[in-house]
Amino acid sequence: MSRNLAAAVGGAAGAVALVGIVILLIWFCLFHKSSVSRNSETGSSEPSQVGRHGGIELTVRDARRFEIEELFHATKNFSDKNLIGEGKFGEVYRGLLHDGMLVAIKKRHGFPSQEFVDEVHFLSSFQHRNLVTLLGYCQENNLQFLIYEYVPNGSVSSHLYGAAQQSRDKLEFKHRLSIALGAAKGLAHLHSLSPRLVHKDFKTANVLVDENFIPKVADAGLRNILGRVEIAGPSSQAAADEIFLAPVYISLDLVREFRTYSEKSDVYSFGVFLLELLSGREATESPSSDSNQNLVEWVQSKQDPGIMSGIVDERMGSNYTAEAMEEFMSLIVPCIDSSSERRPAMSYVMMEIDRIREKERNLTTVMGERTPIVTLGSQLFEAKKE
């Protein structure tokens, strides 16, 4: 009896030990497969990353670590001839890499930090046709660099009311709808990610167009690298940027005003972008000489799409249908509502623009409207008789 009991106990113990070994082997295999070392200044390649974003493992595109010598060579020692702009991060230069690839290089003074590297790896992981790709980074000699794909035809703002705008140029309504749709797709993609990414600095100047005039949203999540940004001080550029930001929330603890960001604040910014596409001018302007309101305040006070016909860009002529234009104007109003709860989701805005665009295409085809052709450079869209 005791012998049988001992055998039973021994068998049970052996089974438990065997199960334990199997569990250990399974755990080791899974851990080995999923774990990765952190990205470091050595530029090592990892397929995934676990960082500050809630401990969620993300499959990422490997951000390249550039050598500073390569960046100096690409920009001819950061020649003024290659300086193409200046933004919140710093100066922006056009560069030509050894492999013939054109890039946009953002440069600022800054001490090396692992947080900067982690954020670059995070932001560079998001690939979409309507997002400007962050290719990599460099931080040496107390300088920090961000390297993006180069988008050759500049920003939508430059074509609407900036350096590339000329009196003979015009963006047809259908093409403005296409630009709006592409930008909406870029933002909607950011909002669909897990964890979600809020742009935080969406504006017309941050929507670029490539050689085929495909819109690409730039600087997505760049404020994450810049850190928390207080409300801008007085300047013409600050005022132009300020108008794209949703109403301010007050931080009582700090007794200061700080911006808080969400998907709905991106929707507000997108509504201002649509208003500039509609009017062809900066939203900081007044709708008329006898008004002391800017375009956004004016639309918010009226809450009536019908009155917006008075600010439609005259360069579009009459090459659009009243029905599609009215629906486009009706979409702008809720986007710039002062209440975030009343603003639609970006996915809804995207679908509505797509629907309006298709309706405009179908109606104008039936009407036998002129067929636009696309050209490159500052001369955007012209039309010719079929």
C-alpha cells in the first residue's frame, strides 16, 4: 500500500516538474521573440519598441541615425541657398544625400537625450500616403536634427496666399476638395492609431503637396518633441498659428493658460484649414472692411453656411456646383464650433469630404464642365476646353 502511494506521489511530482519545464520553455520562447533592446545612439535596428506610450509594443519603421558629416555635405555646410524655411523646431534646409535622395533637414540647438531618440523612433513608425515621412535624426555637437522626406511643391498656404500665389493662378473647387480629402485622410489615420496620435499643430502651412499635388500632412506629433508649449506671444506669425488652435482651457493650479490637445482640437484646426481653402486667404483676415472680426469669429457668430458665399475665393470663378459648395460650407461650421463635444470626428469629416467630392465630380461631368489639367510649380491648376 505504502509502495503504491509512494509511486503515485512520485509520478505526480514528476508530472508537475514536467509541466513546469514546458511552461518555462514556452515563456522563454515568447519572451525571446517579443523582447527587443532599446534604440540607442549607436543607431541599432530594432523591429519594435516599448517606450513612454503606455507600455504598448509598437511595430515601427526603423528611424535612421544620420552622421552629422553627411548632413553638412548634403546641405553644403547648411548654406543659405539651401535654407527653405524656419519653424518651431528650427531652421529647415533642403539636402541631397549620397544616394541622390532629396530630404528636408530641421536643425536646432539641443543637448543629446534618449527621450528625443525614442520620440523620433515613435513618430517615424507611422507610414501613410498623406503623411510626410520622418526618416531619421542626428544629435551631435549640441545640435539636434530631424530628417524628413522632401516634398517639392511646398505648402498649400504658399499657393493660396503666399509666395507661390499669383493672380493668374487658381485652384479649382474639385482640386481643393481633393487636397482637403488627402489631408483629412492623414489626420484620420493618426487618430485611428493605438495609441492615438494627435497632431497638435495642424495648419494650412503644414499641408504640403508633392510633384503630383498629392497632399501630405507635415510635423505630426512634433510638439511631443518640443515639449509643452505655452500660448504664443504677440507676433504676426503667432497670430496666424493661434487661429488654428481650439479655445484655451485654464489651468487653475498653475494660474496660467496652456493648450490641451485632443482629436477634437485637430478637428477644429482642420475646420480653419477648410475655411482658408474656401476663401483663398488667411483666416486672420476680416471678411470685409467694415468688420472687426476675423474669418473664424465671423463664421462662428453667424452659424449660417449661407452667409459664407460672400467669402468664396473669386479665383474659382463659377466652376463649381452650388449644391456641393453649400455642403462644403455646412461642414466647416461644426468643425470650428467652440464646443469640442459638438465637433464631428475626423473620420466623419473625411467621409463627408469624400462624398461631396464625388458629388461634385458627378454633377460637373453631367454639366460638361471644363476639364482641369494639373501643372507643376507655382502655376497650380489651369483649365482647357475639351
